[in-house]
Amino acid sequence: MKSAITHHKTMYIFFGAPGAGKGTLAQLCVEKLGWKQLSTGELCRYHSLHHTEIGKQIDFLIKSGKLVSDSLITSMVEDWLLRNSKGNQEIILDGFPRTAEQAQMLDELLKKDAFSSFKLVIVSMAVPNAVVLQRLTHRWVCSNPACQAIYSLPNEGQTIPSNALRCPHCSKELIRRQDDQNMAVIEERLKTFNHHAQALMNYYKSTGCTFYELDATKPVIEVFEQLMAKLKER
Ligand code: AP5
């Protein structure tokens, strides 16, 4: 006989502009809380770097700051979830959904038996455009695909030869993301974000989802503490 008890796991949607700090906060949650993170941006960059069939389709889009199609990105998310969501860990979706259409597709996915134990929580990270521009132009990331740690190097990055910059975790070279190196691409990403953000939030408000709003202009550890405080309130 089937047990009547349903065990709910939470799927946290980290939502915010490029550079809001979604990946940074997700890394802290992975380290400190043992959650699992899917960054759809990292997944896209992996395919692009390894010239997979998907990579060939999306390479131009991610380099120019445009969105990958809703159906392709959702099928990539489903594939990742099938392989990674079986344990008891909470899941972070970092950068997905970003359109109301993707949110609807995710809702359809969550109706499937494999994912029916998940409950959604939206973690919205607010940060003004000026802060985003400053952060993206100072971001360095670890080139090791298994590490991908994120750093901010306001002074050092400008003065030290780039091949001398090493990741403190794994010693691999630190690099700048291609889509951070061109102001027109950064502006395109921001424009795309602003174009879809309201409709996406309206969709989630209409579904009655739980919302946590964080002030992402604060130092990283304080943003993490804001999230912990929201979890305690639940
Ligand atoms: P993606 O990689 O997700 O890029 P993004 O959305 O532009 O977001 P970022 O990774 O730039 O920002 P973040 O919020 O994670 O900031 P971070 O923590 O690194 O997507 C790339 C591309 O993939 C898209 O353009 C698109 O083509 C495609 N794609 C991905 N998902 C898709 C989807 N769902 N649909 C369609 N296409 C999709 O922090 C930034 C910097 O700030 C770092 O240097 C960090 O050290 C610093 N920092 C972070 N927090 C703080 C803080 N609190 N105080 C001070 N500094 C901070």
C-alpha cells in the first residue's frame, strides 16, 4: 500500500538581473547547506565550450546575450533534474525560469511523478543597474568546469597578468566570461532581463508561490543571512 505521507523538497528559483549575485549565493548554499545547484548559464557555456550539438545551436545566442529558446532550455533542465533530483537535497535553479513561458513549462514538469515532491520558492534578488555594471566588469571565474568559483577582483584583476590569477580552491586559471567583456552584450542581457522580469513575477504571484525578496546590494554574507532569516520564519 502507498504511504499517505508526502515528503516535500524545496526547489528554490534564484531570480535577479545578470550580476545580482545568484551564482554567488547559490555557491554559499551548496557549501554551507549541502543544496544542489543547476546554473542554466553554466550548462549553456559547457555545451558551447565542448561544441556539442546543443552547443552549436546556442553558441551565438549566449555570446550575444540573447536567450536560448524556452523549449530547449526547459528540456536541458528536465534532463538535469532527472539525473540530479533523486536524493533529499534541496535544489536551486539559478537562472531558470527567466520568462513566463519557461515558468509554465516548469509547472508542467513538476506535475510529472518524478518531480511531484517539489515545492517552489522564488528568491528574488533586487539590485540596481549601476551595481550590476560594476559587478560584471569586475567578475572573474574559475576556468575549471568542475569548480567554476566566482570572484570579484576590483583592483588586482586590472594589474596582474591574467594568466597569473589562480583559483584559491583548485589553482586553475581565472578568466573573464566572454559575455562580460563587451558592454553592448552586458546591456543586451540587462535589456532582456528587464523585458521578461515583470511578466515572470506576475505569473508567480498569480500562482500563489512563496516569495522571498532579498536586498542583493548588501555584502554576500549578509545576503546569505537574509535568506537564512526567511527560512527560519517559515
Ligand atoms: P547566466 O550565466 O545565468 O548569466 P546571467 O543571468 O547574466 O547572470 P550572471 O551569471 O551574470 O549573474 P549572477 O547573478 O549569477 O551573478 P554572480 O553571482 O556571478 O546566463 C548566461 C547566458 O546563458 C544567458 O545570457 C543566456 O544566453 C543563457 N541562458 C541561461 N539561462 C537561460 C534561460 N533560463 N533561458 C534562456 N537562456 C538562458 O555575481 C556577479 C559578480 O558580483 C561576481 O564578481 C561576484 O563576486 C559579485 N557579487 C555577487 N554578489 C555580490 C554581493 N552581494 N556584493 C558584492 N559583490 C557581489
